[in-house]
Amino acid sequence: MPFSKLAHAAALLAIVSSPLAAQTPKPTPLSAADSTRFMELGRTYVRWMLQGKADSLVAVMDAEYLESTGGPVGVSDRLGKIAERGGKEVKVLIEKLTRRNGQPQFWHEAEFSAFTDEPVVFRIVFDEKGKVVRIGLSPKSQAEFDQ
């Protein structure tokens, strides 16, 4: 008898919680001013990456994310590899603002001189204050699409 009550309660919980779990709140749309601000920040940060300005980039990174990248030395090392592996940026294909797990994400897709197989995509995720909380850089075929 206790087992059947337990099974009934578990089934009821599954039925009741399924619609709740499926109801992920949609992020609030960004205002035009915020969209413009994040686009400009994204363009600036990509430019800094391409110019190897690690100190500038470090200054705008979330402390936790900076630590996860190996600190200023890790950021500098990673920026050095962009030119080494990709060469110079030849042509910007797409710049847009999307969302990544509900947070603003700047998407910069470009062709590079030494990486000719496919475009390279920079993805910069911001918190609401404009701090960088994640950076992704990969060939387009490996870029994560999440809005």
C-alpha cells in the first residue's frame, strides 16, 4: 500500500512539474540603446583581440571568467594564437547581437588569410553591465548556436 501511494505521488509530481519545467521565461528584449551599446562593445573587444591588446580585454572581463582563462597571462597567450593560426582578418561577413543562455551575445563572423576552409566566429557573452563573461572563438562549423 505505501508503494502505491508513493508511485501515485511520483506520477502526479511528474505530470504537474513537466509543464512548469518546459516554461522557460523568455529574456526581456534589449532596448535599442542596449543593443547599440552591446554591438559597440563587441566590435571594440574583437578589435582588441585582433590587435593583441590583452590588458585592455582583461580590464573588461568578469573576475571569475578571467580566472578560468588563466588570468592576464592566459588571455595574452590565447590572443597570440589568433594571428598565429588564423592570420589576418580579411573580410567581416556578419556582425549581430543574439542571446546565449539569456545573456547578450555579440557574434562576429569573418574570413581570415591563413584559415581559408571556412569563416571564423568570435562570440562574446556579456552580463547586464557589459562585463565579458565568456568568449568563444572557433570555425563556423563548430560555433555554438544558442539563442
